[in-house]
Amino acid sequence: MVDEAVDSLGCKEYLQGLAKMLNLSLQQPAAGGVIAQPSAIYLVGTGALGVGLDAVAAVLSPSVSVPIVRVQSHAVVRFAPQSVVIGASFAGDTPETTEHLLRAFDAGATVVLAAAHGPLIELVASRGGKLLRLDDKAPGPRWAMLQSVVATLSALADLLTSSESQQLLQSLHDGVVGFDKRMLDDSSWEHAAKLARRIDRTMVLALGSGELAGVAAHRLASQVEENAKTFAVSFDYPELGYSTVAGFGQCGDLTRQVFTAVELCDDSEVPADARRRAVVADILDEQVATRITLTGEGESTLEQFFDLVAQVDQLSLCLAAHVGIDPGPVPTIVEVKQAAAAK
């Protein structure tokens, strides 16, 4: 097993038992009363649970006949009549999510909230909204991300055809099984520890190719930042090949000292992006300290996403251990949240 640094909130232990919680989420009945044919679906959330909503949007967009709109900022959105608005806020106190859900109620939308605790739960319940309860014993919001994916997709499964719904639920189940298998595999943790030593104290460039691999790249960047307290940034194809790669032109002597590139791929990668990635890989090999590739395992891209998240979470915790950082508390984020809530 990996030698542990201090993990004051038990993040690794929680991850290794998370499959049980995810299976409970799968067994719970859907939110109920979600409009059979809504005019639109809005997914409202930021931070770790926002990444989960990005995954939900990527999974559902090819299968539903209505627009799926991701809402993340304070920008005012005119919610369509007869729409479904799903908000995610682990602590139930995110200011921008609260603002959007209040406007959604005023617009007559069906409102669903995924949360563990906080004032938004009471507000949504009092106005006739529906709740997807997240585990309030999670060490922090980021560890509830997969639960928010499972709960939200399960709640919206009835919007699909019967065969599509069954396929989605089976993929969720198989994804949870694969996640659990990797989390309990000592050799997978040992491999993650080796990768962490290669990254060492460099900063991570997370590069995603494929709809859900792109989401996993965002997950990697945020997990490295919150767990190892090390700057990281994510990019997606095809955009990476159009602009970002040009920025390495004059900076090779610097970037080779400070950046590690981590590629994340799934089976939804389109051929054009695979070709782009091969060219960019040759460029990056001359411009970064090292390059690592993570590939999701599983029959479907959703299963591969669960596997990529497992690899990402292992890697971020092993990196925290390698640099001697407690992955649990994130005082900087708490300070910023408190400042935003001050009136």
C-alpha cells in the first residue's frame, strides 16, 4: 500500500467505501414528478458538483430531444416555461445557485436540488421542489461529485426511451462496480503513487479528449488543487489544438521545469482529435517535464468516466501524500466562500 501522509478527514477511506453509497443512490426512487417532456433542462451548479453536472450534460445531450443548458455564473437566465431546473450545492448555501433556483420557481419551472444539508433544502422543500439528498458525511463537496452524477442521471432516466433508460442504469451500475474495484486494488494505488512521484512538485496540465474525458480532466485539475494544494489547469480538445499549444512557442525552457502534461482519453474521442492529440503529444514531449496518459476502462464511455475519476482521485491523493500535504481541509476556499456570503 501507499505510505500515507496525514489525511485528517479520511478522504482515502471514504473513497474506498464510496461504492456502497453510490449503490444506495441507484436504488433510491427517482425524484418523481419530473415533467415527462420538459421544454428544456437546466443544470445549475459550480465547483466540484458543477463538474458532475458537466458529466450529466455530456451523457444526456445525445439522447434527449430538448435543450440541456449548463448554468454556472451569476448571469441572469430566463428559464423556459415547463422546464426542469436541477441545482447542485453540497452545503446548500451557494449564492449563485440560490439566485437561479429562486428565479426558476418564479418562472414556474420544476425545481430539483441535489444537496447534503443547508438552507437551500428547506427553501426548495417549502416551495414544492424536489430533493436529491447527498451524503452529509462526505469529507467535502468534491467527494460527493459521483453521487450527484448517479442521483441526477437516475432522476432523469425516465426522459429516455425504455431501452435507453435501462442501458443508462446498467452503465451506472457497471461504472460503480468498476470504480469500487479500482479503489480496492492495491496495485492501482501503487501505480498512482509512481505517477505522483513523476509529477513531483510540477504543475499539472490536464488535457481531455472525448466528451467525458474532458470532464475528467477538469476533475483532475480541481482535485490536484484541492488535495495537493498545487496549481493545475485543464484544457479540452479540439480547442487545445487551436490556440493553447501555440503558447509554448517561446517558453520551452520554463515550461519544461514547471509543467507535467496528463492526457485523459475515452472511447468518444473523435478521429480528428486523436490525430490532433498525437501531434500535440510530440510537441509537449519537448516542452514539459513529463507526459502521462490515463485511459478509462469499461464498455461504455460512462463506465470509462467512472474509471477515469477513480484514477484521478487516486492520483491526487497520492500526490498530496508525496508532497506531504493533508488533502482534507481547504481553508482558502472556506475563506473565499465566507467573504462572498458576507453582507
